[in-house]
Amino acid sequence: MITYPNVKINLGLNVLRKRPDGYHDLETLFFPYHGIHDVLEIVAGDDYSRISSELFAKYGGQENSGRIVQGISPDGKAMITIAKEDGVGWDPLKDLCIGAYGILDAEFGLPPVKIYLEKLSPVGAGLGGGSADAAFAVRMLNEMFSLGLDDRKMADYASRLGSDCAFFIYDRPMIGEGRGEKLTGYSFNGIRIQEDDDVSCGSGSEDRDTYVLKVVVPEGVHVSTADAYRGIVPAIPEIPLRDALSMPVEKWKDCLVNDFERTVFAEYPQLEAIKGSLYGSGAVYASMSGSGSALFALYRK
């Protein structure tokens, strides 16, 4: 089975308070973006892989500089192959796709699998590519082995792998609260958001206000989420997220805030400059996604 895990952006991100467990309570609107995606294949046992030969041809060779790596779980049940153009900078056995298999295997005793991941989404960009891979793996394993899990149960398993993993089980606009794992479906009131290739991602009738979403990933800037959180001073916003989202998009610039921007922009002023350039190009709203470094903009269609 092959899927294409897409990324997300955050429309607003308020860090409300530090929790006793060391995490933070937050509120955000997760919004799927399909213009950037990975390629994920999972096959059972010795079944034929459709992409493995392509990955080794594209990324392999004697001097591949770590562009393709493999690992086998200690029990020998799961093999993972990860390919990335500028090198895989993490232990493949710590990839969240292996984590997804491990959680479900412990519960259901899954057959052996081979996992192939072509990593096309950026790392350290605040777009949740790794979380998407994990959630899509949960969904794929559920389907492949007929586990009978509904979305809510799959989201529960996914949330154990990361705070925003559960969102990708649903992969539609949702308010995230708690660590990001408490999700509520969200429908825009009177607006429609489309991706920059004109594939609609929002909801609404044709006569409603339409905005085009553009995502920008700066080259060579990777933001550590842990470092971004260290600079945060949690606070309750003057305008709650839902109230800000209910305002006209043209007013979001003044009320829909990503709390990470203040500290991340101080460390990476080029990101603030990119945000300014997006407004200069005619955007009605621009923001950083998650803890950065990716930014996005909405343009009135």
C-alpha cells in the first residue's frame, strides 16, 4: 500500500500555560496542505515493493552521503528504508513510522512489515511532516490488517506518538487544544481556502469569499521545536482563537497570532523579512506555521 502523507499549517497558535507534566496547553487551528507530501509504502512480509528499486536508483550509490538508510527492529519484525535528498539525519529505528508499527504490534500482534519512506517534506519547518507519516502509517496498518479501528481510536494511538499526530488521522480543518491532541472539527463561516494550485481545501459555496493559500519553506533554516518553546512566555490571549477566526480574514493580521513568532524571529530575522515580503506581495494574512521555519500567506482570489 502506498500513500502520500501531506503536511499542515497552523492558523493561529496560542501557548496558554505550562502544564505539570512539562508540556504546554495550546490552541490552534490545524489546516491540511497537500502541496507538500512524502511517499510512504508499507508491504507485509516478503510482498513486492513498488518503490524500493526506484528509491535505491534515485538515492543510492557508493557515495550516497546518507541519502538512503535502513534499519531492522530488534525483534526482526519491521524493516524501514528512508530516503531523503539532503541526507537522513536521524536513526531510522526512531522514525515515527516504526513507532506506529510498534504501538499497534504490541496491541494486535501484527505480521512482519517493510516500510519505505521517501522524505520530501522539510524537517524543522513546523509543517508536521513526521507526524503525518506516523498517522498515515497507523491508518495504513489498520486497513492492511483489518484491525477495525475507527478514526477516534486511530487518533488515540497516533496521539501517543506526537502532539499533532492525531490531527492527520482526520486531515481536515480542526481546532487543536491540550497538547494539540484534543481535536474539534471546524467549519469556516463564509470563506473558502484553496491551495495555490487551485485544489480546494476549505468548505463553502462558490459565492463565498475565496482565498488562495501559498506556503514558503526557507532554504537552510531549521528551527528546533524544543528551542522555540524555551523562549515562550505562556499567556491567555486577549482575543481567543475562535473569536479571531470568526472575524473577516482581512482582520486576521491584527488578531490571529502565532506566539512562536516573537522568539523565533529574534533568532532568525530572515523569517520576519519573508513574512513582510508576503504582505508586500499582496497577502491579506501571513504567518509562520507551528514553531517554524515555514511561512504561509492567504491572498484574496
